[in-house]
Amino acid sequence: MMSRFSRGFQLFKETFGILKKDRQLLLFPVISGLVTLLVVATFFLSLFFSGIISDVDTSASSPLVYVLVFAFYVVSYFIVIYFNTALVSCALMRLDGKDPTFMDGIHSASARIGKIFSWTLVAATVGLILQLIRGEGDNLLVSLVSALLGAAWSLATFFVIPVIVVNDLGGFAAIERSWNLFKSTWGETFIGSASLGLILIPGLLLFLAGVLIIVMGLFEVGLLIVVVGLFLMVISAILYGALQGIFVAIMYRYATTGDVPDAIDRSLVEGAFVPKGSTR
């Protein structure tokens, strides 16, 4: 297990090395986040000032509530998936030795707008269903089932974005292709992806420390630490978004072709894929 985690961490460093060579990839998660925030603000402000929120009995779970929530899911998911597609497109170009620009990624995503939308509908539907299941939070068994379903869904759809980019598939066809690829790359595909999330921990810990200090009565000091923690969390989230896109592109390229880009240590990537039945 330790050797697998070590290889996953090494893959993280290789991924970060690619990002340093192509820092404009950071623009995709930045713009995605800003656009999503704008949509969220516009969506809820429009509902508030139009009086729709006050007219709807949310406790009664009226059909209109579900329609509005699903519409929000579709719009927000589409934004994230669109920019992730652009990011992975540029990452794949970079792995091929090309020098992609920001607009190359945008053009690539725009050319696949139909496939992105079909995948968005599937992802938003599953996301809403999982959220409704989580709503039964008082039931421990339901919460456990929801967590397991969410984890399984994340694993099965790990390669969906590069499948959209390379295979021009969308919806359920993309999920099937992604799942087949994931089964053949189970090992460090999961460990490496989890190691990327480690960059989110320092900001979160700093934020929690600031909250604790405020509770202890040192408001000014605690508030400063909270602000710094939030800033670090935002920066970490941007880095994570870019690194995750590059990481998925690396794993997809090797899983589908067996080729390893010049920027990546071949022995490291080959060691990340453990054949069935292997005890390595």
C-alpha cells in the first residue's frame, strides 16, 4: 500500500511539473469558478426578486422546487464540464508535444458542445438523485448507501471528459467507455487522484484554526487567520482543478495507447498500472 501511495505522489509531482510549463491551464478553473459564482448569484437573485421563492412551499417538495433545482444543476454542471473539457483538451495537446493556447481549449470544448450537454444531463440527474438520497440524513443506512453510490459514480465516470474529447462520445456511451478504462487502471488512478487532494488540506486546517481562535475570544487574530485560510483554500482549489485535469489526461493517454509523453517518466507511469491478479 505504501509503495502504491508513493507512486501516486510521484505522479502528482510529474503532473505539477507539466502545469509549471503551461500555467495558462490555471485559467480554466479560475474562469469556471467565476462564471459558476455569477450564475449562482443571478439564479437565486432572479428567483428572490421575482417572488418565486416566497410563493413556493419548499417544505412540501412541490414539483416546481425539483424543476428549479434540476435547472440549477444543469446550468452549473454544464459550466464546470465545459471548462474541464477545455482544460483536458489542452493537457492532451501538451502531452503530444504541442503548445496549446487558452483559445485552443475553448475551441475544442465548443466543438463538442452537444456531447458536453448530453453528459451534463446525465450528471445533473444523477447528482440530483444522490442529493435527494442524502436528504434522508437521519437514516445511517441511507447515508452509507448514498456515500457508496457517490464514490462508485465518481470512479465510473473518472475518464468521461477525455472520452468526450478524444472519442467524441457523450452521455451513457461516455460512461461505459470510462468505466471500462477505469477497470483496467484501478491502482494509482485512484491513489494518485486522492494525493492531489492533499493540497486542499493546509487551507482548510488554517481556516478551522481561525474559527477555533475566534471561539476562544481572540476575534481579530482569528478573523485574520480565517481570511488567510479562505484565500489559501481558493488558491488550492484552482491548483487542484488544473492538476486533476492534467492527471486524468496522463492516465487516459497511457490507458488507451500505451504511449508515455516525453514529459513523463515512463517507468513511473508503467508502474502505476497493476495487472489483474498481480500482488505488486
